[in-house]
Amino acid sequence: MVLRIASDAELKRLKDEKTLGASAATRIEAELKAIDARPGPATQRRKKGKPRRPQSEAELHGLEACTLPPVMPADILYQALVRRWGRFATGGEVVWELEPFTDSRYRLDTALPRFRCGVEMDGWQYHGKTLEGFQKSRAKQMFFCRRGWLFFQVSNDQVRNELDDVIEAIAEGLSYQVRREVSLKRLPAGWSRIIEET
């Protein structure tokens, strides 16, 4: 579960409703107090009321990351990939939510587009509850493989219990791929698309 807490009042309401545990609330309160007390640019200090969104990629990189560890397997996997290969936007390899082809609406959860490598969270709750969901997942995998992409399907359990092995498997797969130069275009929905590949 991901929560965006816009004010102290909202944090109090979440505590009162028991949506947020006491331990998590205490940690969040401590982080918010530390942000309020910190000197520095206005973009790094918390403002009262509605939070202001970063206006540019450069401003976004100037913000400090949340010190609370991620709990969602997709976020854990993405952060592990970024630690190993870096974010595409800052010269690394990893992209969150990539729609690589203009002739298909298929989208990857995480990708290393210069290596034509896609990583999908493939939990039963998304792809295995119905025969149709299972068949769509296999069709997507076949589509990417036909176009020369490595296609890793990773379960929540693998991320929680075998993350190092998952990262090493991806690294080994990349060692067989040719690295290409690609340009990405940011789409309004928040994901990216390959616009040029050499």
C-alpha cells in the first residue's frame, strides 16, 4: 500500500482510523519534523497545506528520498535494479514503466531498454486468476521474445526471498545481449516509449 500524506491533519486521521500503525506513524512524524527543521532550498522543505510537485527532472533529483524502506515487491525490485545499473534518466540503464513499441500497447513494469531486457512482476493475482489472464501473459512474453527481448517474469515471493538471485540472473542474461543506444520519450501517463534505437 502506498500512502501520500499531505498534512499533519491527514497523518493524525490515518492514525486515529488505525490505517497507519503507531510505529510507522512515529517514524513518519520524525521524518516530517526533520524536514521542517532542515535549512535549505524551499523545494526540500515541507510546506504546510498542499504539497508542491517538482517542476523538472533536475528539481526532482535535488529532493531527498524517503528513508522508509519500500514494502511493495515491485518497488523493492526496481530499487535493487537501480542500485545495480542506475536510472536511465541519469545515465544508467533502468526505466520504470516502458512501452517500447508503437505498434503494440504492451508495457513493461521495469526495463533496461539499451539491452532489450524487460522485467515483469508476474504474481498470480494479476496473471493467473483466470485462463484469459494467463494466456495474455504468455502472449505478451512471446511478443517480446520474437523481437529479441529478454523477458524476466518475477514473482513477489522471488523478490522477497531470492532478490540477489533474481538480480544475478538478469546480470547473466544481459551479458549475452548487445548494448544499443536508445532515446526515450516520456508519455503523459508517466511511462516512457523508445523513439529511436541505433
